[in-house]
Amino acid sequence: MIPHDSIVALATPSGAGAIAVIRISGEDAIVIGNSVFRSIKNKDLTTQKTHTLHLGHIMDNSKTLDEVLVSIFKGPNSYTGENTIEISCHGSTYIQQQIIQLLLRKGCRMANPGEFTLRAFLNGKLDLSQAEAVADLISSDNEASHQIAMQQMRGGFSNEIAKLREELLNFASLIELELDFAEEDVEFADRTQFHELLNRIEFVLKRLIDSFAVGNVIKNGIPVAIVGEPNVGKSTLLNALLNEERAIVSEIAGTTRDTIEDELVIGGIGFRFIDTAGIRETEDVVESIGIRKTFEKIEQAQVVVYLLDSSSQMTDGSFKQIQIELEKIKNKFPLKPLIIIGNKADKLNENQKSKIKNEIDNILLLSAKEKLGVDDLKNQLLSFVNTGALRNNETIVTNTRHYDSLLKALDEIQKVKYGLETNLSSDLMALDIKEALYQFGMITGQVTNDELLGNIFANFCIGK
Ligand SMILES: Nc1nc2c(c(=O)[nH]1)N(C=O)[C@@H](CNc1ccc(C(=O)N[C@@H](CCC(=O)O)C(=O)O)cc1)CN2
Ligand SMILES: Nc1nc2c(ncn2[C@@H]2O[C@H](COP(=O)(O)OP(=O)(O)OP(=O)(O)O)[C@@H](O)[C@H]2O)c(=O)[nH]1
Ligand SMILES: [K+]
Ligand SMILES: [Mg+2]
């Protein structure tokens, strides 16, 4: 059901900025706005054209609250699809509150989180996946997550899904028709064409499902675990990467007990660095819990940075020891990309540097303390990330709800395909198609319910 009441909210962040925007949407938005606005040119807002801007004062009876600019959007030509006005007032919290309270007295009600965008969806201005992308766009804090959200908001993949759903719907009705003529044993739906469509759908679904792995990682930051023996400089490296004193550093082995995580954007991609407890044999209960956690973090990490103290590797036999340690890690986590860092390179002379490079393949020498070579590490991390899909502007699924529907839709499509290949009766096939159509509709919002909408929009901020 499409609501008709007028909602109001602050659209800009609360607190003081130079300007704040208060937005009203609903059938009576312009009438209500007009009732508190005195134009400097005596204009009546209700008779102004859409997408026009007007200077005047907000009046609470004879009291002037502020000098403002009011913009007018006439439904359906607005973000929400309803009549909308925006009041740009001065950014004082006091003024904002006075104006909002005045509007509430004039018949508006406070908007719920996401209610403007919910209305845009209900009025057909956005489909559901586009509306959800709006929330992602607002929370995007790096180039990659921004690009994905922008692509989705422009309709990136709901268009594609809606088109496929349309084609599938076409076949569904032909197959339904066959059911009406069951006696005659006719086939209205061309089986070859139908098979071709199912293959096409399967291909698209699989591509979208695969993109989720990339999408999810980009949205949450690529987890990178920094591991190694105690005192090799893991926490110092974390601090050097983040450029702040995030973790405690000391010459005491076993300083870091619990893992410490923080985000850093490198080349437009978010990375989540995890500083861990140094790995060694220990009797200390707390330290050994920390070490167990380190192994869990390695498990979850997308990339492992293995640190060693290159200055302690110069005694005889120590290379052998390190090779054994590295083999252990590689055997334990054979599929993890591993970057091997020789830290404390500031303590080495050139001779020692070339010796260690010869002994340990692909070692990257750096000094976390002196912040030397940290950029090389950043570049190497970037080279691990498959950003091909991003560069090609391909659609990337980041939303768990979509992912879930895509998996279910694929399952149903494969059932239909199997039915077609094994000459399943039309009535049973029709059931599977219906289920697939349902899952497609769940993504675009063509199929929906209040609970789902409630969940989605409750996560928005107020004013959006
Ligand atoms: N001041 C302001 N800035 C904003 C928004 C807003 O609502 N207000 N937006 C809100 O998220 C975003 C822009 N999105 C918008 C989308 C559609 C329309 C709109 O008026 N659409 C009309 C007509 C377009 C035209 O003719 O120029 C339409 O769809 O018919 C406005 C904003 C970001 N910036
Ligand atoms: N010379 C030099 N010293 C370093 C470097 N990196 C770290 N250190 C020193 O090595 C010691 C240990 O550093 P941490 O960062 O605490 O080492 P850690 O690996 O986090 O240690 P645990 O958390 O105890 O496992 C400190 O005294 C650091 O100042 C470096 O690049 N060069
Ligand atoms: K330490
Ligand atoms: Mg540490």
C-alpha cells in the first residue's frame, strides 16, 4: 500500500555545518512547506514549477526562524516520486530543530530510517536492489565499494535479472497453456529455445554468484594476517602501514596477546590488517590462547604476511631453521597467498641483504621501524587482488540477500533444465519455473512482503 502522509527529516548530518537540508515528502509536502514559508517575492509555492528554487523566510506565525532556500519537486518528478520540498537552512542545530518541530505541528510526521527511499521503491522510482545500493553508496569509503554500489544503483544487475525473468515468464505461460490442452498432447513452448534460454540464465546466475566472493571481500576489506615469531616486528609493521601507533610495541617477546585489526585503503581497495600474537612454544596460558587465535586468523585471511627478523638470520644454520618454519606454514595452509617479509633490514649491510635474498625465495626486505620498503609491500598486496571484474565494470554482487536468492534461483533453474532433458511432465516443470521466478522477483522486488522491506530499510539512516 502506498502511503500518503507527509514525512520530514534532516537529510544532512546532525550537528553544525554551514548549511543543513530538511526534506519533506508526501502529497501535502508543498502545501505544508508553503504554510511556513514567506517568499521575498511573495510567491505561492503551490503554483511554482517543479525543480525550482525560492528564497524567503521560515515563519512560525510572526516569528522568523531563518532565511532559507526552498526547492520544489513535483511528484512524480522527484527522488521519492511524491511531492517533495527541501529547505536549505543555516546549519545550527537549534534552527534545524525549530523548523522540524514547526513542520511536525503543521501535519508532517518524522520519517523512519530509509523511508524516503522506501517510498521511491513503492512508487517505482527504484527497484529493490537499486534501493539497497543507496545504503551501500552512503557507507562506501573507498573507490572499489563505491564503484560497485554506483553500478548497482544505476540498475546494473536488476535490469539483467528482470529481463531474464520476463523471458522465463514467457515460457512459463506457454507451458501453463500446454496444461490446458493436456488431452491433445501439444507443445507450445519450443523445447530447443527453452533449453537455450535456461543455459543463458544458468550462465548469468553462475557469473553473479561467483562475483559474490570478490564483492564481499571488497565490501568488508580484504583480510591480511600479519604473522611470525615473537618480536619480529609484526605490531611495528601494522603501525607503519596504518601510519599511527595502533598496537603496543615493545622489546618483550609476547607483547601482543589478542589480535588487533584495522582498515587501510590501498589503491582504492580496502584491506583489513590483522596483527597477531607471535607464534612459539609457550607455557603461558593467555599467550597460548592468543597463538591459537593466530591460526584461526590465518584461516580467515585472504593473504598472509609472514614476518621474520632478518637481522637474526645471519648466524649459521638459521636459514635452514627458517626454511623449515616456512614449509610448516605452507603445508598447513597450502592455498593461502603468502608474502615473506624480512624485517629489520635497517640492521643489515648490503652483503647480508644479498645473502638472505639468495637463501629465501621471494623475500621482501623492509624496515617497519624506519618505514622503509612499506610501499613495496603495499604494491605486492595489490597484485594479489583480482580487480579484473572491477576494471571491466562487471556486475559484482555484494548483498547476502541477493546471493541467497541467486543460489536458490540457480538450483531451481537446474531442476527445470533436468526436467526438460528427462521429459518431465509440464505440470511438474511449471512448479519449478514458478519457484525460480519467485527467487528472481525477490531480488528486484517484483515479489516482496512487508517483513522483508522492514528489514532492508531499517538499516538505512534517517533522512535517506
Ligand atoms: N538536494 C538533494 N540532493 C540529492 C538528493 C536529493 O534528494 N536532494 N538525492 C537523493 O537521493 C540524490 C540525487 N538523486 C535524485 C534522484 C532523482 C531526483 C529527481 O528529482 N528526479 C526527477 C526529475 C529529474 C529531472 O527532471 O531533472 C524524476 O525522477 O522524475 C532528484 C534527486 C543525491 N543528491
Ligand atoms: N631495528 C629495528 N627494530 C625493529 C623493527 N621493527 C620492530 N623492531 C623492534 O623489535 C621489537 C619488537 O617489535 P614488535 O612490533 O613489538 O614485535 P612483535 O612481532 O609485534 O612482537 P610480539 O607481539 O611480542 O610477538 C621492538 O623493540 C621494535 O622496536 C625494524 O624494522 N628495525
Ligand atoms: K614484542
Ligand atoms: Mg606484537
